[in-house]
Amino acid sequence: MSNNNSSEQDPMLSPPWVIQSQKIINTIGDDDLVHIEPLKQVSGDYVLKVIVHDEAKAQALNTLIVKEYIYGNVRLLVEIEEGLGRGLKAPSPFIQTPEKIAELVVLALETNQLYKRVIVAKRFDSFIVFPIISAEVIQFFDDDISDFYQNFNGVASNVFQDVMLDTIDQTSVNYSTEKI
């Protein structure tokens, strides 16, 4: 006979904005010049503040990162700030060439432990920017009941693709894994 009054609780799953925040912390945050404050709830939204201790790097990240995620009626906002509290200019609305986008990738990621290099290559009729990321797995606890240890496990380049813009001024930006 089964006991329906079990003392076991149903598992609680991490909300998607917490998982997305962890992806940002474990990619962009793997950099000595970047500090990420704990996720805060502000007026129904969740805010993840990324403090960058280099103005040019902060500006580049501000141009390349996804700044808003919507999960039903919940928003996750990513705010990039320069370390001395100076405001950042809005990302340039002007068309960027693939080479200029590659320069922004270098500025944004050159001190990141997972970043290797960036390549601009022509595929079919267009140029694509390929930031090359270490062949590593990003892992953190997230109540994933499909994983024995309840971890999120993701190839680093795929996790970068989740947190960074994949198109800038009609140029594809495809985060790729270094060749091993």
C-alpha cells in the first residue's frame, strides 16, 4: 500500500531567469575585469548588474550582450556598468562591418578565461564573425532533475551563444568551440 502523505517534497526547479543569470556569471564573469553582483528583484523585474573595470571593455560588452530576457510576465534585465560608475553610451546604431564587430569581440573578451580568438570568415555570400571559445563545459547547480547531480552542463561556446547577440547589423556572430 502506498502512502500518499509522503514527507518527500516535490522538487523545486530553478526559475529560468536564475539559470540565465548563472550562464552570464559563468561566461562573461570568467574575467578578472568583470564583477557580477547578485541577482536582484526590482519592481517585478530581475536585474543582473555587470560591473566592468575597463571603459572600452564595458562599452564593447554593452554592444554585444543580450540585455533583456522575457519569461512570461517576468523580465531579466542585464545592466553593464563601467567600474567607476560612469555611464555608458548606447550601442552604436550605425552599421558595423564584420571586422569592427570582431574588434568589439576582442575588446569585450580578451581577458576572459574562456576566450581564445576571433575569426572573420566568408561563408556563402556573407561574412560571419566566429569568436572561438575554449573547449570546456560550463557546469553549475540548477535543480535539473534529468542530471544525476542536478547540474546544468553546457559547452562553453553554446552558453556564450545564449548570452550574447547572435546578429549585429545583419552580420552573424557564431560562438564556436576551439578545435581539440
